[in-house]
Amino acid sequence: MLAAATCYAILGDQTLARRTLDEAKTVAITGDRIFEAHADFQEALYRGSQGHSQASLEILDRVLTEYAQELKQPELRYLYEQALFSKGISLAQLRRCDEARQFLTKARDFDLAHHDRAVLEFHLGECFLMANEDESALRSFVTAKSIGLGAEWQAMLYYYIGRAHYRLKQYRLAKHELLESEKHLKVGIQAPSAPDLYKLLSYCCLALHQDAEAEMYSRLAKPA
């Protein structure tokens, strides 16, 4: 039952993971530290799924410190890797990018699920972008795109790719990606603001000497 709860958590179904964990608690042995480590980890994932990145981070820190000896066991390697990966994601969401990069870079060597690897590269790309390491950012975003992310990620992903191209003075490529981002604006919960998107499109058009389009996007960038 505990293994099932952990699988549900890693696969992203936090509601089912929490329900299964609650059932497991009814038969758990008091003081079972391996069970407690899994329970705390799943609580961290649940908090993160509800948008509480700071709370999630604090629990993950506790998992990695209080259960450090247990996590050295080969059979718990997967839990160690998931906790470290999840800590990197929480740090990135909190915009603590210097710290996040350390954990996400290390997690590149882990045996992660397909979706987790794409999410890792997306957030690592954000960290590179914030550090003005535009070529590294572009590589990470393109990797995330090639692995595959759900529809709710597409607007932000295309925007970031376009932004990286723009900063590398690859204006035609930037414009193409930003127009793709526009197509997904109403789909995802992760999306750039329309004014930010249209402002950057305006700058691309100016750089390409497409003055009429630049003026159109400049107007769209203004608040209604």
C-alpha cells in the first residue's frame, strides 16, 4: 500500500496518493522510519501541487536530513533521488535559482520519469535565463520541448524559447516561437502575460524592420 502511494505521488496523482497513504497509516507500525520518510515525502509533493512551494521545500529538507541514514540504503535510492529532484523544483519555483541549479544539475544523472526530466530541463532553463546564460537556457528549453510537456506548459515554454532567441539576436526564430506561444495563451495555467508577449513580439518586429507589425503588437501590449 505504501509503495502504491509513492507511485501515485511520483506520477503526479496527489489526491490518490494522499488517500492511499491515509489508508496505509491505519496499519503502519509506530516508529517505522521508512514509512515516515515516505509519508513526509508525499506530504511535500502534495503541498507543492497546491502551490505551497516554501512548505514543500521545508518538508523535503526534513526528509533529506532526518532520514539521511535510511536514504543511503540501495532500496531507497529512488526516494533520495525524488526528494533531491523535488527540492530543486521547489527552489526554482521560489526563484532561488543559484541553489536550484545545484540540485537540478545533479538530478540530470538520476533515473527520472519522462515527464520529470522535461520539467527539470524547463526549470533549469529558467535558472539559466535568469542568470543571462542564454545559450544554456535555450538548450534546456529545446530539450524540454523534445522530451515533451503537456499543453498547459506550452505557452510558457515557447515564450521562453523565443525570449532566449531574442537575447541571442536571432530575431526571426524568436518571432516564430513567440507566435507559437500566442496560440497557447488560453490553454495553460503557466503562461506569460499578454502584454509581456506582445511587447517582445514588437521588439522582434522592430529588429526585423517590420514596422507595421511592430506597431500592431505595441498596441496589443498596452493594457485594455
